[in-house]
Amino acid sequence: MFGSIDPSLLVASLMVAATPILLAAIGELVVERAGVLNLGVEGMMITGAVCGFIVAINTGSPYVGFAGAAAGAALLALVFAALTQWLLSNQVATGLALTLFGLGLSSLLGQSYVGMRAPSLPRVDFGVLSEIPFLGRVLFGHDPMVYVSLLIVAGVWAFLRYTRGGLVLRAVGENHAAAHALGYNVVAIRFAAIAFGGACAGLGGAYLSLVRVPQWTEGMTAGAGWIALAIVVFASWRPWRLLLGAYLFGGVTVLQLNLQASGVAIPVEYLSMSPYVVTILVLVVMSAGRAPGSLGKTFHAST
Amino acid sequence: MIRLERRPQPSTFWTWLTPLLAVALTVVFGGVLFAMLGKDPLVAIRTIFFDPLFSQFASFYRPQLLVKGAPLVLIAIGLSFGFRAGVWNIGAEGQYIIGALCGAAVALALYPMEARWLIFPLMILFGALGGLGWAMIPGLLKVRFGTNEILVSLMLVYVAEQLLAAMALGPLRNPEGMGFPGSRNLTQYDSATSWIDRAGGMHWGVITAFLAVILAYVVMSRHILGFQIRLAGQSPRAAAFSGVNPGGLVLICLGTSGALAGLAGMFEVSGPAGQVSIDFNVGYGFTAIIVAFLGRLHPVGILLAGGLMALTYIGGEIAQSQLQLPAAAIQLFQGMLLFFLLAVDVLTHFRVRLRHREVA
Amino acid sequence: MKLRHLLATAALAGLAGGAFAQDDPTTVGFVYVGPIGDGGWTYEHEQGRLAVEEHFGDQVETVYVESVPEGPDAVRVMQQMALNGADLIFTTSFGYMDQTIEVAEQFPDVMFEHATGYKRADNVSTYSARFYEGRAVQGHIAGNLTESNVIGYIGSFPIPEVIRGINSAYIHAKKVNPDVEFKIVWVYTWFDPAKEAEAARTLIDQGADVILQHTDSTAPQAAAAEAGDVYTFGQASDMAEFGPMPRVSSIIDNWAPYYIDRTQAVIDGTWESTDTWDGIGPGMVGIGEISDAVPAEVKAEAEALAESIAAGEYHPFTGPLNKQDGSVWLEEGETADDGTLLGMNFYVEGIEGDIPQ
């Protein structure tokens, strides 16, 4: 019954499917580890998608496009940072406003770019390595951004775990008052984290507009930013679990399509909701204070 | 350098002035935006803020403000209880969907029975229970396992959306709809419609929204529950010492907001929206969060904020069709308004001081 | 009823205004379900609007509102257009059906045109395109092109419109290639580039070398381009930027002739409530340029097929045809009636799998 599903292709395509949400999620993970809840991921992603597309079209280089995407989305994220960190606005409301703002901004910016085709991003050539059965297709058959996303995950993991900067960031996220008392500049650290989160979300968005689709169309992220938020929670704020979570979410999508194509009658809607239900279950199992202690709370140094 | 100093009490003066300041800022920046798009900024601003209220056809637009604003206000009132107590339900969209599904399911199950006295109250009951039940999931998980309610309630929005798709394509599909997704039109079923006066924009959701505002005001300012909610929000420890049951409070807050969101969904689906379709939910549950904050979590403030949001929606549509402003520009304009409102709010709670060098 | 009163006043005002300005331009309104930049469904309606503007010049004024949700917002937008003097309003999504009827009752003097619906009134026409005619041409080309004998089909929602297209394509692919097999994937969205890309990749991974899509983004085209040796067809728009490979042809929604026609009828005062379901013949369904990636004789056959459909000589659903369960649907030479086609909820014989319920 499942004869027509090739496992190596399945794994390879779920990796590609997961890349945009993985990129956005790893950025949000850093933001949340710094104690900030930014619900504007969707808005930053789509801004990244349009900025990346515009830059890539005008320079002819997808790589410069990705850089532009990261910069554009980071800039938008700084608006959120200024509002929540300096002006102490509520993070939930500001994040939602950011999404609204980003959706509007992106479609205005992209108006004259509808229907154009982006310069394509070639696959990385690993030579004979990609001929290895199974592993060749899974590990050595992708475009550069898939590897970049994995490097970012590894980098974030190493940063949080082994560096002093990572320690400080976590301290700020767990207890901002204490971190402040120790002399760390909570606001500056959070600004940096939010900008990083924006840049990653921008890369994720640009992966859609420059690689996956690749075109600019309004509203093209279609909720991917919200899924990224779910994955961060699913991963209980750990980078490698986040990778697992992103691949699980991507995998469910790819798997249900594969099952359908193989002629297996499955209730699509119920399968599509399963990752969210699993996320809730994971949350329950891993509860009891796993979330960063200061997550979503406004910080104001009273002295 | 500029320094912020927390006010002992939120400033009444700034509480009233900041929204005006935000609107003024938005008008200035929005005007620049519209001018950049090649439109006359004054005309655009007038179209968005004044035409719905005072133009030739204002008597038509004004009722529409009720239709657009009612679900926002109803949901936001529910949310404000929780937000004040530090209980963060951001899944109102999901509760709205489930309430609508439950309410509509009752009506569709009894179709074509003619008994408004039975069917409509049942729909109200099931709509409220549906939203309440959906909100109880994050509530009970928080109380029992300490699970973060922000995230669970958000996850449940997606689950609800998938459930909605399954229902619109499956059990609730109109058997006479030529195979198209979507349920029967409830506004054509007299026993089930929430409309009272369509032209006047009156449906039961509008009435419920006004009742909710009044009730919320009374509870917040006069009832012990309001006191406990405010106390829990300001100082959870003090609340615990004074005998507030934190678990119970979480359930009450989530339950209230869920029930009101469910009601809003039920009234919407049996009135303005008319039918359960794959995407009848248009994000009221999320917009209501913004409304709740704009309204400073105060019932009257929420009423005004809901009206303001509705105004920009309706004015935005007029600007689109008359000035051919792109929808995106309106969205951006709304985003700006929210940013400015959130930004200037700082003046309410903080005093701005110039920083003096302090001796550590 | 307050509104009635208001409308009466408005109508009077309109009359008075009309008396003073004889050569007042005719105003045509368009209500769009998506953004005009979606590159698919709404984009093509917008092209139709622009064609109206160009054709009539100063004689006609057009207005539009984009991204209007199917619900109370649609009612308000239509009412507002009518109040502001629109003479003719096109509502371009199935989901506006009840709303269009409702507003049309309130404004008996304004003409409404609802796309893809089935409810009419004295001042409400319906119009839709026989996309299945284009699907027949696609099926013919696809059946010839496939080497793996597996054709992938990306469906949006399991509704008659989409099922009709699948059946039409299958019948004509099977005719030229008896071994052909359809793999159908439902994505439950009209427009979600990421998901469509996934669906296309999945189908390609499972051996499909021709992809047909009934969703609006170009993502499947890109996925096919990446795979290299896979053929696709543009949907709604020509998607010519993906030609000559993978996009070998397309179905184009061409609303311009109809919109111009109907606007003219309003100007002339000859507008009547009609139910239009046009295909290739009147030009509502366009077959995009068949690229050179298609062998010349297949191209010629496909064009001949399109012509015979256009001329009314051939109906894509001509018996003998059986339903999936083997029961007889159409006898030899019999053609399907529009009623059955409009509510089509079954596959024809040979297609594997069930329609999701």
C-alpha cells in the first residue's frame, strides 16, 4: 500500500518543507530565551520574504537577497524592541500589531514585483557524496539554505550552552531583575536577541519567496510564522528539540500528502491538527516551570 | 538621557489624552503614507475617520459600526478579566470558532423545526458552553499541571481551525448546497437567526456586547471578584494571602473569556456571517486582544476601542473603493495606529525625566 | 425599515443627480476575495477590470475593493458600492452568493453579477467558466507526455468544480494513454504556496512526471522546474514565466470579454439577468500557448481538440462513460447535462481512491 513512497525522498522533502519554519523558530527561540515573547513572527517572516525578493531581483543574487531579507526583518523587529523595551508596551499586543503591520507593509512594498521570477539558488554540489544510497539524497542533495539553517541551530545551541554571552542571555530570560542587579544591561541584550529573531524570521520568509515558491505573492507565508511559535514551545526552548519539532511538523505535512498520493484515505484535517495536539501534550508533560522565567513580562529598571 | 519613573498611580490625565495623541500621530504619519501613494492625505484621513460617521450615507455606515464592533467588544471584555488577573488567553479565536460550531450545530440538527423559543436559547447555551469548554482545556491544564496557558490556547486555535474545515466540508455541510463546502444559511432560518433589525445593524450579539460592558463594569468596580482579579494581577502573592484561590481565579477568567468568545462566534455565524464556512472566522479573536489593550482593559475603554477599530475597518473600505487606496495601505495604517497607541501608553504609567548622573 | 427609507432617499438623490448630469459615467464595481497581487484568481479578475477601463475610457468608471472576507464584510462593501452610485457590481467569489442576493434585494436598480454561484434574481446574473473544457485539452497533452504513466493532480477542495476538472482531464489522458494513472492530493486551500510546493514535490517523488494543479500559486511550477523533467500547466493565469519547461500550456481565466459585454449592456440598457457558463468558444477559458516542449503532432491534436470544443462539435463528457463504481453514467454518444456537471460528486471509472467527505 505504501509502495510508492520512497523513504529517502520523504526525508529529503520534509527537510526542505521544514526549513522556513525552522529558521523562524530558531530566531524566536533565542528571543524567548531572553524572556521576550514576540508574536509578530508572521509579520517579520513576510517582510523578510518581500525584502529578500526585491533585493534578489535588483541585484540578481539570491545570496544578497537573503542578506537583505535578514536586514529588513531585523529592522522591523527593532520597532517591536523599541516599543516593548523602551516604551514598555505589552508584548502580546505589540507582537500582534507587528504582524498586522508587517502584512500591510509587505504587500505595499511588493506591489510592483508580482509575477516576477526570482534568480534561483542552485543546489550545493557534493560530487560523489550525493550518489550514496539513501544518505546521499537526504544529506547531500539540498540548497545552501538548508545547511545554513542547520548551522544556525548548531550555532545557537553552542552559544547558549558554552558561551558567556549565552549564559547572560539565559539569565536575563530567567530573571531579569536578578540579571539587572548583577549589572547586565537587560534592555540591550533583549534588543540584540529581538533583532536576531527578526533576522532569522526574515531568512525563513525569504526561503519561501526565493527558493520554495519562488515568487512574490501577497500573504505567501500563510501562517508559517504561527507554526514557528508552536515549534518553539514544542521544543521546550531547546535548539536540538526544535530541529526535531520542525522536522516533525514538516514531516506531518509531507507524510499526509504522500499518503494521499498513495491512495490511502486519511482524514486530512485530523492529521493536520495532530502536531498541535502533540505540542500541547509535550507542554503538559514538560510543564512545571520549563518556560523562561521572565517570558512575556515587561522589564523596567526602577533605579 | 531620558529616564522613566513609574508613577504611583496611573495618570488620569494621560489615560484620556494618550489615545488622542496616538490618533494624532497616526493621522500625521498616515497622511505622509497616503501622500506617498499619490493620494490627497486630507481626503484619505477624512474618508477613514469621518465619512463613516458624518457623510451623506452615514446613516447607513453607523449601524455597520455595531455589526463590526460588537464581536470585538464582546470578546475583548471577556479577555480583559483574564488580562487584568495575569491570565493570558490569546486563543479567543479558537473559542470563537468552537462556540460558533456548537451553536450552529444545534440549529442545523433541529432544522427545519419552527420553534424560536427553544432553538435560539439552546444555541446561545451551546455557543457559550462550546467556547467555555474550549477555554477550559488551557485552564485545567494550567491549574492541574502548570502548563503555560498562552501557548496552549494559541495551539488550540489551529486545532479549532482544522475542526472548522472538517465540519464545513463534512457533517455541517449544506445538503442542498450542490456539494460546495459550507452549512445552510442560518439567517434564512427564522428560528435560528440572531438578527433583530438587519438594516439597523441590530442583532443579539450587539445587545449582548452592551450588556457585557455594563456587567463587566459592575463586577470590576463593585464586586469582590473584580477586587480579587485586580489584586491577583498586581500582586499574586498578596492575592494568595488574602484568600484568593489562584486556580479558581484562572478557571473563572478563562471560562468567562471563552464563554463570551463562544457567544460572539455563535451570534456572528447565525447573523452577519450567516453560515459555517471554511473561513468564516476573520480574526476577531486576535483583533480583540488589541482592542482589549487599547481600551486599557477597562469596560468603557474597550467599548470605545472597539468602536475605533470598527471605524478604521469601515472607513478603510470606503477609502479603498472611493480613493482606490490599496487594502495593504489600510492594514499598514491600522498597524501604525496600534503601534502609536501602545507607544504613548507609557506616559500613563511613567513620568519622563531627564536623567541626572546618580551616585551608585 | 430604516435602510429602505435611506435607500429610497439615496435613489432620489441619484435620480436628481442623474438629471443634471446626463453623461455621468457608468460605474462598475468589483468585489475581490483575494489581493490583486495573488497572481491567480483575483489577479485575472483585476485584469478584466482593467480591460473594461481601457475599452470604455471615460465612459465608464470602475471601483474595486480587494481581500474582502466572505461574510458580513462583503455585504457592507457591496452596499457601499451601490450607495456610491455603482450601476453594475461583479462579486467574484462563490462565497459571496447569499450576500449578493441579499444586497441585490435592497438595491433593485443596481445590477449584480455573481461568479460561480447558482442563485439568481431579477437583477442578479451568474457567470462562470467551463474550465473542464480546458482540462480536457490538458488531459490530452498530459496523457501523451507522461512516460511514467503517473499524472499528479493537486486539488484544492473536494467540490464539484474541482472534481469535474479531474474527471475531464482523466478521461482525455486515458483516451490517448490507456495505462495512465492519476494520483490526487487535496491540499484544502486555494492558495498556500508552501503547501502547494510540498504537494507537487510529493507527487514527483511518487513518480508523477506531469502535474496538474487546481490551486492558484506558481509554487508547483517551481517544484517541477527544480525536478527538471516534469511537465506542468499554468492555472488561472498563464504562468508563462515558467515556460517552455516545465509549463507547457495553461488554462487562463479570461473575464475581459464578458465584463466588457455586460458593461456595454448596462450602458445600452439591455442588461438582463442571465446564467452564463462559457467555455473556450466565447473566449472565457483561454488555452495558453502550447510550448515547444510538446511534440508537434500532440500540439496539433490538442489545438484541434480545443477547436472542436470551441465550435461545439465535441463535449468533453461524451458517453460511453461509467462512474467509478462501474455503473453506467452516460450511454454511447450521450453528453452530460449541466445539472449533473454542476453538482458532480463522483469520479469516473478508472480513477482510484475516494473523494474525501
